[in-house]
Amino acid sequence: MTEDENAWLEDVEGEAQLDWVRERNAGEAARLAASPEFVATRDRILAMLDSDAKIPDVTKIGEHYYNFWKDADHERGLWRRTSLESYRTDAPDWETVLDLDELGRAEGENWVWHGATVLRRSSGSESDDHRLAMIDLSRGGADADVSREFDLHTKTFVTGGFHRPESKGSVSWVDADTLLVSTDTGPGSMTDSGYPRIARRWRRGTELGQAPVVFEGQSTDIGVWAFHDDTPGHERDVIHRGITFYTSELHVLDGAGRPVRVDVPDSAEAGVAREWLTVELREDWTPAGQNAADQTTGDQNTGDQTTAGRTYRAGSLLGIPLEEFLAGSRDLQELYVPTPTSSLAGHTWTRHHLVLNILEDVTNRLEVLTPAAEGKGSAGFTRRPFAGAPEVGTTVVAAVDRTDSDLVWLYTTDFLTPTTLSLADVAAAADLEDYGAAAAEDLGAAAPEPLKAMPTFFDADGLVAEQRFVTSDDGTRVPYFLVHRADLPADGTTPTLLYGYGGFEVSLTPTYSGGLGAAWLERGGAYALANIRGGGEYGPGWHQAALKANRHRAYEDLAAVARDLVDTGVTAPERLGVQGGSNGGLLTGNMLTQYPELFGAVVIQVPLLDMQRYSHLLAGASWMAEYGDPDVPEEWKFIATFSPYHLLDPDRDYPPVLFTTSTRDDRVHPGHARKMAARMLAAGKDVTYYENIEGGHGGAATNGQLAHMQALAYRFLAERLGLD
């Protein structure tokens, strides 16, 4: 290993290091931020983020619907609640539960909201139901947080109540006097990745460090998390052991508190809901003791026949009653089977149904599956299509209350249409014999009820969105979306921004962005969103195609999209910018170092860049299943081929680059961006650097900080690509 002249910058909060950050922040980034164009863009984005017309996302807790809200008067945010009847109105009557700005001022802390966990039943009295909460608060937006007990009736923290000290971790209510806790309880209690290794059952009035251990993982694991399922009639304690980023174990505690492993492949994602176990496969699976040669045939989507003895395909979703599975049955039903052009984006349980969210060439469609009546075991599922997804765009489904209700929230959006929130009755949809666009007049109660819509934040008149496909270096067909003016000239003069991610099985789908529209599209720029390998757009195989030694395929895919934008006359290299964050920052770092001739500007946000050191910095060890282990010589050999910090050539020409990161990011170490910027500055390259002192991995802790970060990127790109 060669000596790293910038290793000193890994000391996150050292005074000399922060002086270096302040000096960089006061340079080119400050010049951009002083321009009238930046100020106008920042103020417009901030007005969007603070707008009272935004959709207030709500979570049902008991009879109330809770929302966390930020605006100009509440920088840190309000946790508030209302009724469904009031929420349906244009001006809901909100009751403040907790004001984070007031709390921060009173306690002298820069608290950032991380969520709350509420106990469904506090005692034998219904009046005490949904009374106790554990509220998670982070200092400055870091992943590490504290958990504090809160009374939702008095709207105050409980004096002498449960308090989990600052750590990465989680809590889950068992009853009013008991929590399942995964957190730092001293030496040896955390994994090499910095997450909890041990889960404990913590009784009120006892010391956390002395609480009985219910499960222990290994130091090399990602982490261990414990949860209590309080579904009436199906109460259970569940342990999730993350072995690597893509392998895990699910355990259910028996009556004596002993963990019983749910024996599915480590690579599968297993979950429980009511009486059901679901298993989502990342690899083909023939259950132990069964002969793959004895596979049955028939309609795999009806759920009406036994599938024992099958080899189940990667990307499939399987279902079986949990107790039957634990008793040895492997009569699993195929609830979803992928096709070459489709994958499972997600699945959501309601009280009586299962909603599948399917990506078909990166556009969502929905199906409702209905199991046989409770108590009939593996009697099968029926399925119906479910209206509500747009023809082209993105749909997100969330249960309103999966314990007691068949209602779901539907969020629908695309690049040019503001997001709409609707309320839909899954039970009504499941009752229809023929359900689809052709039968719209018969939808009746099943039709989603629009509740809220985002305002129009930019002028989309004359803009169009289309999907294109390009062939990558190895012949793979790669999709991307392009948003542009309908009268787009084919002369390569349009400033164009290309965005990608390509990792961790994350799918990128069309969404409405007021900031992008106002700062870029409205002013004549084009925008491309690439669905490259490494993501999940076509299931686990699409992701696995770019793992470890095959990482280069993700970069080849994005380069192919960039070339296609030039070859089809949309833009030219000097007018093409690329942007990405986190793993996407690694992606754009490789665009910078491996394909500099394709771009006129590069934006690299909260990135990984030093791939020789990444596994030793913060949560980096948890990503070795994605990238490999640089401490193993055979693996460093291929990792070195996509480590931008090591690929940088001082004698090579590079396009202008903007690095942004956060001092409080305790997931991806800010040292990556610091060191890469320092090395490029030493070589005389065109570098703009900005580090937010707060923000965590998201880069910003407040709307004001977020508006600043977004406007900085758009101003940098506009200047470098000639959008003005």
C-alpha cells in the first residue's frame, strides 16, 4: 500500500481538518453561492421545500394521523396529528405533538427527527392505547441517534422513562414495561460495520447494559435487530441478523425465548405478516430434501396447486403459513414470478390482502392477491389487477393500517406531473371479477380517492418525457428516461444532465422534482435518468451483473447512455454533465476518472472514492458484499480498477468537478470527498468543494441546507455546461 498524503483528512472533526474544510468552502463554492442566479435558484427551491401546499405524508397511529412537517417557521420540524376527516380537507386542523425547534433551543442540541415507535396497547384500558412512544433523535442528522420515551397524551417526555443513549440501533415495544433493544452497550456489543451485534430484552427500571441478551451475532456481521410483532392473535418476537448486505437470517423466538431460525436461503429476504411467511429470492432455490427433477407443471400464478419439489427462480416471491413452514412443510406458493422485462418492486400486506408492486420495463403496475380464509393454511391465493398506477411513471403503495384495515395510500407521479396521494380500498378491488382500464365505469368504491396533490412547481409546457434503450459494451439492452423540450434540436447544443446510481439493487424511476424542473428543465436543459446494471430495475440478476469484479458493467452502461445522448444529437460532451451521490458518487467518480472525455462537468455527492480504505471507514465494512474486500489481494486487484482515488492521473485532463459532503455523515466518511478534492487540487485541476457541517448522509439537516446544496449543484452545472 502506497503512502496516502491526504490520510490526515480522515480525522473528521480535527481542528486543522475543519480549517481545511472552511478554506475550501470559502473558495469557489462561496463564489457560486454569491451569484444572483444561485440566490434566485436557492430561494425558489427553498420556497418549494417550505410550501404549505406540499403533501403532508401521514401515518395512522390509533385514531390519529401523524405527520412530520418542516417549513420556513419550523426549520427542524413539527410532529403533529389530525383526524382522517380533517386530513381530507384543504386545511386540516393540526395538533402539535412535538416541536423540534423548541426542543433544540431548550436543550441546546441540533436535533434532527429520525422517527417514532408507538406501543399499540399500553395497558388493559383502551384509553391508554397508543399512548407511549419511543422517539428517535439525531444530533445533526447522523445515523446514530438517541431514543427517548414520550407520552402522546400529555405530549411530554416521560420523566425517568426509557432512554437509549446515542448509538446506531433500534428499539421495539413488547409491552408498557418492556423493549427489545439493539444498541451499543459497551465493548464488543457492536459489529465491525458499526451496527449492533446484540439484541436485549430491557425491562423498565433496570440497567440497559444488564438487560438479558436474546440474540448475539458475529462481529463480522452487518448487525442484529429485534422487533416485536403486536398483530392480535399473531404476537411474536422476531430477530433479523444481517450477515452481509445481501445475506441474512430470520429468527422467531419460541415460548422459552429461544431463537428458532426460519430456514430459507441466506440470500433471500424473509418476512412475516399475520400467519404468513413470505420469501423473496435473490437466487434460485430448491428446498432441502426435494428433488429438482420432480418439478410439477401448471399455472404457477394461480396458487391452486402444490409446488413442492420445484426449483424456485431468483426474483420470485413465495408464501406459506409460518407455522406450517416451521413444522417442516415446503408447500410454498409462487406469489410472483419474474419475466425478462419485469421484477418485483415491493409487496404490501393489508388486513386481508397482499398488494404486489411490479416494475414492467421500469413502470409500475399493481396486483392484489387474496389468500384463502384464515385457518385454511395453504389453500391458495386469488389475484386481480389493481387500477391506480399511471401508464408511465411511478407508483408507491403503503398500507394505512395493515393490522385492522384494507386501505392503502397510493402515491403516483412522473417527471412532469406533480405527485398525487390517493386512498384506495384493496378489498373493493379484490372483489371485482374484471378490473382494469376497460372497465373504469364499473370501478365503484374500488376507484382510488384522490386526497392531496403537490402543486405545480415549474412550467412543464412544451416538455416531454420518453424512454429510450441503448446497447452497452457487452450487448446488454439498457433503458434510460429522457426529459426534454418537444422541439429539441438535434444539433448537440442542449445542456444535459445525466443521473445514475447503479448499486445495491436500488431502482430509479420517474419522479416529479420541482427543483430539477425550475433550475434545469424550465430553462431549456434536458435530463436523463439511467437504469444501469447494479440497480434492481430487472430484479436481482440485474443487480448481481455488476457486483464486485463485474463492477465495470455499471460504468460501461452509464458511458453507453452518455454516448447515446451525443450520438442522437441531444447534446455534446462539453454540454453533458453527470451527477450522483453515495454509491452514485462512486459511479460519477469513475465517470470522471475513466471517461473524462464524455463530460463537460461532474457532480460527486457524499461519495465513496478511496476504495482501498472504504471498508475501514465508518459503515464501509457493511458494503464488502457489493464491492469486495480490499484487504484480500485477489479482490483488491479488481477493486483497484474502480477506485477513483487511485485511478486519478495528475497528467490527464479532467472536466470541472463539484464535490459535496457532510461532516456529520457517519455512514460514508467525508474523508473520501476531502482526499479526492485535495489530490485533484494539488494536481491543478478545476475543483469546487463544499462540506456541510450538519446533514448526515443526506447532506442536509434542514430545508435551508438542502436548498443550498441543490442550488449549488445546479449553478455549477449551469456555468460549466452553458445553460445561461
